[in-house]
Amino acid sequence: MQKSGRSWDGFIEDGATIKDIDTTAIKKFQKLAVKRIPLIAGEKSAQAILLKLNLQERGKLRRAALLLFGKDPKKILHERLHQDRQVCKRYRHHQHG
């Protein structure tokens, strides 16, 4: 991940869709953040807000979007951390094997 220049939460979550997002949470955030993040104040759709917050890339959600506004953020966190551990184990085995 360091080679890509992105942090873990900046990666795209390929299987995720807008259906995985709690749009009520986004609307609450929009109201609370209106003074600090005025660029989202007038947005009507959750997708437009996610885009302006840089939580989407080419229509796909970043992991951060799911952690912040996901209906089940623990699921994504658990699944990806497990997957990343498996990749690290294989890498270490390959390096020392």
C-alpha cells in the first residue's frame, strides 16, 4: 500500500455500491458540517456529497466512505483487515520460503 501512495482507507472497495451507504447519516453530516465544508451545503444527492468529499473515484466508493457512512462499517473493516493479513502472511512466506 505504501508503494501506491495511498492509505488503506483511500483504496476503492470494488464490491461496494451506494446501497451500502447510510444516506440518512450523510444528510446529518451535511447539516452539521455546513459551516466547515460549505461546498456540500447545496448538494441534494448522497453521491454528489461523497464525490465532493473525495470518497468516490470514477463512481466507485473508497473504503473511507464505507467506514464513515456505511450501513455496516464493521463488516468492511473486518473483511479487509482479514484479507490484508492473509496477503502479508503470503508475502512473508514467499520472502523467507
